[in-house]
Amino acid sequence: MFDFFKKKDNQNKETQQNEEKPKSFWHFSFDGLKKTISNTTQNLVENVVSSVEEEEEFDDFILDDMEDLLIKADLGVNLASSITDKLRKQTKVKPSQIKMFLKDEFSEILKSAGSSALNINENGLSIFFITGVNGAGKTTLIAKLANNFRLSGKKVLLAAGDTFRAAAEEQLDIWAQRAQVDIYRKDGIDSAAVVFDAIKKAQNENYDILLIDTAGRLHNKKNLMEELNKVKSVIDKLAPGCLTESMLVLDANTGQNGLSQAKLFSECVNLTSVALTKLDGSAKGGIIIAIAKEFNLPVKLIGVGEKIDDLKLFNPDDFINALFEKK
């Protein structure tokens, strides 16, 4: 009898432990994703489909209008033109089939950009080099990422590498406290020196994850590029093989401006992925597909709210299905 209650107690503990596993923090429900991108669905799919599907055949006027709608939906000029040109050169796909055609096109683009899984060294230090313009939500994304890693059982250190923006270190420090992770900061000095010391600390104290914040000011492109290159060189020399993600943070609301930001940071560092913040409520989520096509970069993280656990892993299949599923 007592064994029964003991077994029951163990089962309750196992259930509680399972509920606390990182999946509940990292992963996003399909219904939640669908609600988050509902404005993008209207802008990118429903507006385009409704303008075309009742027509009998494609012609130049219909395709020109469709191209304009795709550009307005933040696919970018190149991708919008590529899609409509493909329709111009074929006769099999009818306007009534446009929804399935777009779904297949978008799915193939995201697949071609590479895996959306985060790259992590399971048996050593993983360094995440986080870049992006000021105001994109870079610092808060770092904190949310740190929180999820901590909940996954990782030992996490933040490096306050944005040493020039007013109050950047203080902001990151506050978020580090909320996420219950450690931070290395040295205000007002060269960011590469901060990163150097942070890497040493991470190596000596057996941290699993080092998240590096960086400056994102654009008023002097040359200085920005030099600084990011310098930090990247420090990482490569001091911790070869440990840089697992060089991630660009984009604000979903910037739309097509995200393409120019991606171009700039691609010139500065060898980007491996994109994180899209403020996706909740945005109608400009089509930038996910544009970035994948233009720069062959997978989106790996999406910000879906302001709370510390409102950072989710991006799933391309779920995104496409949510984008095209009827209300």
C-alpha cells in the first residue's frame, strides 16, 4: 500500500519534471503561431490570392498587380519578380491554383536556406555572436535566449560588448538578473577587450553558453564594420571552433529594410542565421522568406511578445502551414 503511494508520488514528480522541460519554453503551439502571424497571412497570402484566384488565365496585367502586392507584402522586389516571372513562363498553373503554388514556392525557399535548428557544441563552449541595429530588440533577445538556455540546464554568461551606446551595459545587466544568468561587463572600453575577457572567463569557469552583445549604430558604417570584424577575430583566435552562431537580429516591423540590414551585416561578419523580433501583430513577416531567398539565411528564433519566455524556436513547416491555413 505504501509502495503504491510512493510510486504515485514518483509519477507526480516525473510529470512535474516533464512539464518543466525546455520544450514548454522553446516551442510554440501551432494555434499560437497562427494567431501571431495572422496579419502577415492577410498581407502576404489572402490579399494576393483573392486578387488572382477568380481569373481564368494569367496575363501581364494580372501578374503585374500580383507582383506589386508581393512587394508590398515585404517579399522584396527580386523575389516578387522571380515568382511572377516563373508564372509568366509556364501554362500549367492556373489562377485558381495560386495558393498551392505560393505555398510550394515559399516552402522550398525556406528549406533551401538550411536548418532552423540552433548550432550548439554539446561537449564544450558555444558562443553566440549577436548583431543588429540599435532598436531591433537585440539586448532583450539575448536575455530571453539566456533564460531559455538556463531553463535547459545550461550555464550561461552574457558579454556586454556594446560599450558605446548609453546605458547599454546597465540594460543588459538588468536583463541578466531577470534571466538569472551571469554577465561580464567593463564599461567604456574597447568591445573586443570585453569579449576577450568574457571568453577567458567562460573557458576558465566551464560555461556552456556565451552570448555576446554588440554595437549596432549605423551612422558610421566603416567604424561598425571594423569593430565587428575585430570582435570576430578575437573569438576566432581565442576560441577556435566555439563560434556556433553568428546571428542577425531584425525587427519584423522593418519589413524590406531588413534586407538592407542583412546586406550590411553580411559584409561585416559571416552570418549563420537570423532572429526576428516583434513578430506578434506585425504584417511584415514575409521578410522571413525574403531573407532566406536573398541571403540563404535561415530564421532560427522568433520573438512573439514582451515577456521573458516569449522567444520561440522557428519551425519552417509550421510557419508555412499557419500562413496558408484557412481561418
